[in-house]
Amino acid sequence: SANFEIGNKLAFKGHLYQVGGENTSIIDYFKSEKIYIGVYGIKDMSVLLPKYRPVNYYGEKLREFIAERFCKNFSKNTAGFLTALITGSKEYISDRIYDTFKNSGIAHILAVSGMHLAVLVMFLNLFINKLKKNHRILYFTILAVFILFFMFLASFSASVVRAGVMILILLAGQVIDRRSDSLNSLGFACICILAVNPFSAMSASFLLSVLSTLAIIKSAVPFFKKYRYILCDRFYLSGRISFYIGSAIMLSLAISISVMLYTLPVTAAMFGRVSLISPVTNLLFLPVTTIIIILAFVSAVFCSFGIMPQFLISITEALSSYCLGVADLLGGNDTFILKTESSASIGLCCVVPFAVYLVIKASHHMRRKIKKKTKPL
């Protein structure tokens, strides 16, 4: 309600209590979500309006404005889907749809993350790339302002801040003609987030975001670079179009599987369930989702000015219907869900990624030995 708008001060009679009781882990988790204390038995409440509102108040109002505009121009399910993609707000998505996304292992798409920011930065880069040669400072400034704006729109979530800091470091390196290191950038982003709120280390969004990025940097991309041409030759993908399509599928699979393995212990421990078809659904979703993220942002810009082209509505509705339909088909029940509520199942999920890592390392070692033996003198 209006009484609980960000920045309002509440005066009341009631009972305060420590959220999480005496469980330190639960207390730290709530602190990571910026929840420090609870109250019950409220009486005689009065509201004091502040003279100045905090910055996040205006971010909340902007997210509500975008959601209202989407609801006016799109169907209910599409509007909720687009709102989640751009703002991270799931208030406009039904519980049934959200459950299908969770069962399919693609609920991360509905939480604004580094992927969303990276897609939009690449899209903006298409229009201002010419400034990179002769006006590098202006080029950097435009992208930096956009990144900061998107952080603001996404309520400075840990995953978006992590991605934003990494991209800003990359851009700053380009301005001063220095190459940025991905691992160093990730480490610096983690330091920035934890310096503001150390309890973010207990946040699922922070842990999943960092582990997903680490999976892409250390596993998916190296694997793709090493085996891209070998696999394309093995499957006879010699044509230009077939080569690029095959490469895109390989990269999507490499990212999906590596991210699933890296985040498996956290997902099993924090959520008590793991989706077994996550790599498949991510492969089906990622190419389309990339387009929808761009369409959602463009639609938000048009809606803000009261203009909405019909062709844009039709394309966005069609692609959103595809995503919602696939999620409903694959995640309509718990068939492909592995419950990890026991300590034994959580321990197994922790061992699996390590075992896969050892198998890959062992296979590389054996391959090197075979090459040395067969090498002609």
C-alpha cells in the first residue's frame, strides 16, 4: 500500500523480533536481502512522509510505470514476462507460469542478471560503435551511463552490479589501451558488492551469478575455442551457415552444461531441487530470449513515449508465446525435478561437478600421452 512506499517513516506500537530466530545462517540470509528485523501486533500506526526520497524509490516508480505500460499494450502473460525480463519484478507473473520456469530450470531468465545487461550493451554498441575509433571518451561515457541506468532500473541487484562493474572495467581498459582480465574483473566486482553489503555472500543471486560467470570464463569458452572446429569437422558442418549455426548450438550447450555443474551445489543446498532438463531448455530458450530482451527494452522505450508500433507488438507477442509455451510443455509437472532435501543428495550434487572435472582432466592427460607416443621421431 501507499503507507509502505520506500522512504516513508512509520510510527506504531508493536512487537519487534529478530528475523531468523537464533539460526545464524537464516539471519545472514535475510541480511543479504536487506531484511534486518520483523514486527507483529501493529497498533496505532501513523505515516510520516519524508522531505526527500531515496534513489531506490524512483527506481521502484519507474519499474511500476514500465509494467503499467506493458499491461496496456500486451496480453497479461506477455506483459508479466516482459516486465520480469527488464525490471526483474515478478509481481505480474502468475504463480503457475513461474513454477513452469522453475521446473524447466530457466527461472534465471526472469531474474534480471548479467546476461540481460550484456545483451542490451551489445545491442546499443551496434548504434554507437563508430564512435569507438575517433571519440572513445564519448563512446565510453554513453555505455557507462546506460550501464548505470540499467543497474538503477534493476534495483542494483548483485548479478547486475557484478556484470556492470566487469563491463565498465573492460571499457575503461579499451579507453586507456589496456586489456582487462576476466578473472580480475570478476574479483573486483565481488569486492565492490561485498564492500557495500558483506551479507551478499549469503545471497543466492550473488552466488549463482559469480559461479555462472566463473563457469563461462573457465570452462565454457575454453572448451568452445578448443573443440569448435574439431566438432564442426566431425559433424560435417563445412558450409558457412551450417558452421555458424553449429557453433552457436555448441556454445549454448557448453554454457548451459558448465553453468549447471558449477551452480549445482548452491542450487541443491538453497532450493532443495535441481532441474535435470536445464541444458535442453536453455538451448531452446537462449537464442529466442536474447531477441526478446532487446524487444522488451525497445518496447519499454516506445511505451514511455506513448507510441507502440503494431508490428513490434505482434513480433514480441509471438516470441513470448513460444517461450511461455515451451516452459509450460517442459515444466508443467515435476517429472524432471530431482529433489535434494536430504544431506546425502546435497553431498552427491557437490561431488558430481568435482568428478566431472577430474574425468576431463584425466582425459586431457591421456590424450597428451598418446600424442607423445605417436609423435614421429
